[in-house]
Amino acid sequence: MHLYPLKIVTVIGETVIMEDIAEEGMRLGATGYTLSEVVGQGSRSARNVAVTTGAKTMKLEFVVPMEVAEKILTHVSHEYFEYYACIAWLADVQVVRGQQYTKAAQ
């Protein structure tokens, strides 16, 4: 079994911005993403509790090479951090069938 070293970019934020971030991530070189609804609490208060009907929080994840990860994180930090409740981070992952996560392999 061969493992491919890649990065996982995770963005958690308001639903209203997530489709735009997903589309931009694809434009910047991601080959796909995972989007899911999440519940939590942070510095900008609790999200998705009974009193916040309609205000949903989503988690968006991309598995990408480092150069794509940097582009996505730069875009998110410049376009969304000042105006929306969101956070983003980067972590190392080892992926089976990792060649599928680079556009050059397609």
C-alpha cells in the first residue's frame, strides 16, 4: 500500500459563504470537497442551537497538495475573515489513492 502525503484544508463558517468558498477552491486547483453541517461554540457564540434558527454552520474540507492549500487559505483569509464568523486550518494527511487529488493525474 502506498500513502500519498497531502494536506487537508478545513473551513468552518456560516452557510451563506460555503458554496462560494467551495467553488473558489475548485477553481484554485482542488479536485473535490466535502461539505457538512456542524454544531459548535466558539469566540463568536454558539451556533446551530434552538435560538439560531436559520443560522447554520458548515464544515468544508479539501484534500489537496500544499500549493493548492496555500491558495485556498489565502483566499479565505483575505475575503471572509473580516466579515463572517469562520475559521480555517491546515493539517497533514496520508491518503490511499492520493494521485486522484491532483489535477495533473486526471
